[in-house]
Amino acid sequence: MVPAATILHADLDSFYASVEQLLNPDLQGKAIAVGGGVVLAASYEAKVFGVHGGMSGRRARELCPHLIFVGGNFGEYQRLGDAAIDVLRDFTPLVERISIDEAFADVAGCTHLFGSPRDIATAVRRRVRDEVGLPISVGIARTKHLAKVASQVAKPDGLVVVDIGTEMDFLRDLPVGLMWGVGPVTEGKLKAEGILTIGQLAGTPGRSLRNLLGEAAGEKLADLAQDRDIRKIETRNRARSAGAQSALGRRPATEAVFKPTLRHLADRVTSRLRAKALAGRTVTVRIRFADMRAITRSLTLDKPISATLMVAEIAEELVRAALAEHSAEKIIMLLAVSVSHIDAQAEIQLELPLGLIDGHRRPGSRLGVARWSADRAMDAARARFGRDAIGYATAQLDRQRSVPDAFRELAEKDLGL
């Protein structure tokens, strides 16, 4: 029996900017951006001029001189995002939320109650518009990846159904950039090889893709281009990692730039881990250079950590090593820090002062315990007096270029942290 197209991907259109236009009717129909030093989100009216998330505020104003910047109503983003996803849950319990503004839903078991998947999607879109006040696009297909691609094609404020048997016809002429997991770097590599559409990607030998993109990425994209996707809806996702990133614009690749940024990012990541009594063993950094090429470096420890300075210092060491390997790169545009291999925070067992070379990375060392205890005291002070009440000096003094904490917490809601 051929499976039916019953998977929906619902995605609120230009969510943060749309919320701002909902809250302030004077902004409707105007080019707006959420943020300031960095564009966090842009309205469709601003996107027409090339403004997009992650762009520096200066560049955005150059492209769109009449652009209006707004600071962001993060509490409203949370409330309205929750309300929209709750509409999906009124139709089916099989909802997998993957961010603050998008989710998958499998409606196979509720068509006898609410009609066809198209009928359900139409009802969802109408209710979100009427009850929440926001536009939402929905894609329907038999696989998660195809449903997500369909919702992107449906934007803005549309509905696209990919019927069984028409999948490859639907995908063939679409740009590779619409595929889940194809970012600017991967898209650039594919375009350099003359692979512009998903159909061309599907016709590229798997060996060639693996040579070009690496074993895992090449194999994954080959499968998705052929619409081979066996993933099911997961209603409960366990956090696999916690991360934070900061768009820097164009900054010199010097310690004076990356050190305070990494400390601020490490503070954001580890404070969320500690709030959930979690710790992780792998620290990863990502660096984006002026040509938009990004590299990652990681270090895995024997024991999980959640102390801010431990993560920050490891991140600094990784960035220093990466910059030494790429000495020709003088400009960095983005830094990211993440902690993975996460598990419940175990009771910290004190270690004897044996003078081990990695003592500064061991949670049970005298230094490790002192740092963790200091962080916990800081967490308590912030819980009572607010996050800005206390912090590491270098991180607190260099926050203007980082994505606001409230925005990042919403964007990473799917991590459960």
C-alpha cells in the first residue's frame, strides 16, 4: 500500500517581523527589521531589498534606506508562537515542534474526523489567521523533508500539496538552496559544480557528492534529492546540544575580538545547561570568515562540564588553533559555541590535586569546583535580580553585537533548554 501524503509542515511567515507588524499596525506594509547592530529578522517588504537575518544593521540600511528597526517583543513571540502550534495540536497529537515558529504534524489518524490533509491544513491556516492574527504557510507531502520544501514554496501565506506520485516532478526544477540542510557554503559548492536544481542533484552520482561534500552530507543529500526520507514525527525530542552564536559583521580575527564574544556565548550556553541540571562533554566552535566559508573545531572531554569559564577557555583554545591553521584569514564574521553529548549533571566528585595537565578542564579539580560554585551563585543572583545584575566583565562589556539573549532562547526552544 502506497503511503498517503499526510505530513504537514507549518511555518509562520517572517515570524518575528510579522508579530511586530501585528502589534503595531502602523508598521504593516513597511520594510522593518528586528534588531539593531545585527538584523535578527526582516519583513517581506525588507527582504525585497536583500535584507536578511544575520546581516549587519549598517549593511541593511545601505540596501534599504527607509528600513525601520524595532527592538523585539520577545514575550509576545513566545505567546503567539505557542498559540499557533497549539492550533495544530487541536487536530492531532502527533506534532513535532522544531522551532518557535514551525512544526511538523502527521494527520493520518484524524482524517476521518476533520477531512483530507488539505482540508485540515486549510482549517489550520484559517484559525491561525483568525485566532492568532498571523500568516502561516503549510506544505503537505508523504515525507518530512518534502513537506518542509513544500512549505517554503508556499510562502508567503500559502498552501502547497505534493500528491503521491508527483514528488520528483515537484522537486526537479527547484533550487538546491530550498533543501533542508543546504546552507550557503554547501549551496556554493554545488553551484560551483553546476548543480543548481534538486533534479540535477538527484542525477549526480552518489560517489561524486560524497567526494564533494563528505560521506555523511553527500549521502544525506543524495537521499533527500531522491525523496528518500524515512524519518517519523517525534513528539518528544531529547536535547542533543545547546548552542549560541554571534554575528560580528566584519571584525579583525584577533583575541581582543573573539575572547569576549566567546565568553558571552559560553555564559549563555552554560547557564541554560545549569538551569536544567545538565552538562556536556563536547565543546564545538564555528567560525565564519569574510568569504562566508565556515569551519568547525571541537574537543571531547572525559567528563561533562557546565562551568562557564571551562567552556569559554576550551572555545578560545579551539579558535586560536583554527586561526593558526588559517593564518591568511584576517576577518571573522560569526562565532558560535555549542556543547553536546549532554546528560544529567552528575554529582561532582572531588579529585586529588595531582597536578594533571588537564586539571583546568576537570570538573572535580579544585579549580573546576570553584568555578562551578561561582556560577551557581551567579545563577541565583540573576534569578532574583535579573540577568544583567551580574556577569563576567569581559562578556558583559562586549554584548552589543551578539544576538539578544531572549531572541536566542526562543530560537533554540526546540533544544528543550
